[in-house]
Amino acid sequence: MRRSLLIGALLAILLLIFVAVGHCAEIRISSDIHVQPVAEFTGSGGYPDILTLENNMLEITSIPRRGRIIHSLVLKETGNDLLYSTRTALPMDDDGISFFELGGIYCSLPWNPRDDQPYDLEYEILRDQGDEVSVKLWGEDFDTGLATEFILSLKQDSHVIEVAVMHQNPTRHTITMPIWDRFLLKPGGAAAGMELILPVDSICVVDSQNDWLGERGRAANWPAPVEKWEEAAGYARFTAELAPDSEMRLGAKNTETGEQITLGCTGDLFTMVEVLTFGPNYRRFLGAFPGYRLTRLTPEVALEPGDQIEYTILLEVDKN
């Protein structure tokens, strides 16, 4: 009798452990998938470590050796990647620069000007399983000496992803540079119904194919036809000023699938956003992508020796 009770107790404990482990966030590492090298010097060859952060709602990949803090973001309920991501890319004309767009989320620092790509990042798993998982990614900007660190974290039972960003000046001289972060958005798989979320009143046209969005430098009221991806008559690039409001949300949604991804930010670092899209005819442009590319930026930031800038990227995924 006593033995039966002991066995029952052990089985109950094992069951509780199994349930606890089965219902927690986790990080996995793999290196068996080829990802196109897009820089001349890469420390991982064609098979970089791919980190997968997963909870019961989301599955996220990060590729430090391609400078992609987040490469893909899959909503488990639909199986759709809410970001544009690819493992191979053709060179795209990005405002006169030949750029290989692998998609995902990345920052201007640290940046490799020789290859026009984010530098490879080092990484360390901080917590690989539990109620919250996290990984630290870091690198140094060789041109300026600026040190950058990212902490990517995901909680169980959460549809919000946090990326804590820190830029620090460890040198003995002032560093002046632009700072930006970039998001390739594609909710619903860039199918019918994708729309841009841009809480502004007006935009400034930078360029568009055959001036379909208006002449260069012209101000236009928002919303404009480019708000709906299907109505974009071709390539278009435009900017909008951002109010100094940490609650301002940018992003994209898909009215067909009900998926939505929004970008938040602590602090008021960024003063404008630049949007690039090619619309449904993107295949006519070499290296182009389906979806919207949002770049939040501030044209000039000065960091004195020892100073640092910190902010947190907040990504929120919703499904109606």
C-alpha cells in the first residue's frame, strides 16, 4: 500500500513537471538552415546560428550573424509570418545603394558601410526556458567605436515582444550620427487586405514611380492611396514627422485575416518615419519585397564620451 502511494506521488510530481515545462516559453538554437551571406566578412558562413524564441502564441527567429535582431515573427493561430523575411535575396536599389534585403527587424548600429549591411552580432542566452526567455545580442560599430546591446525577451502567454536597446559611447571623443531602426511588415502574408497604420495628418513624398504619389518633396494629406497595399500603383517612398509621444503606434494590419502588428517605443528618440513599398507589382523590381518597410529615425544624435542612449522597442501582435 505504502509503495503504491509512493509511486502515485512520484507520478503526480512527474506530471506536474511535464505540465509546467510544456507550458513555458523556450529558446532553441539550430544551425542547419542555409541563410545567404550578405556581407564580405561573416563569421558563420552560410549556416549561421538561428535562435527560436517561442511561447504559446508566437514563434520568433533571430539571426545574430546576419544582424537581424528578429528575422521572422509567426502567429501560431494562423501560421502567418507578420514580417517579411527571406533567407535569400537579390540586390535591391535602395536610394542608390545596392542592398540585400533579408527582411525582419534590424538597426543602423552597428553598421557595415563596406557591405551596406548591419554587422554580425554576438549573442548570449540569458534565460532559455520559463515564464520569460531572453537573449543578449551585441556588437561594436567599427567606424565610430559605438557599442550597442540588444536584449530580446518574450514572456509566456504574451503577444508582446520587447527589445531593450542601448547605444553607448566608450570612446574619448564625441560621436555624432543618425540613429534608426527598421521593420519589414507583412501581416497576413502580404495578401489582399494589408493596410498601413500611420497616426499622422500628412506625409512628404520622397519618390514614387512615375510620380504616382505626387511630385518629390510635395506634402500630401494622410491617409493617401498608398495606405492600402493593393492600391499602390508602384514603388513609393515617403516620410512623416512623429509627435514626441511614446504611446504613438505605427504598424500594419490585414483586414482579410484580422492580423495586426504595431510598433511602440519608450521615450521620444525618433522624430520621423520613412516608409518604402513597391505594392502588388513588386516582382517587377529587382530584389523588391511584398509589404511595407518602416524606418524610424532621428537624423542626428550626439553622444559625449561615456554617455549612452536607452530605449525599448515594443512589438504587439493582435488577431481580431
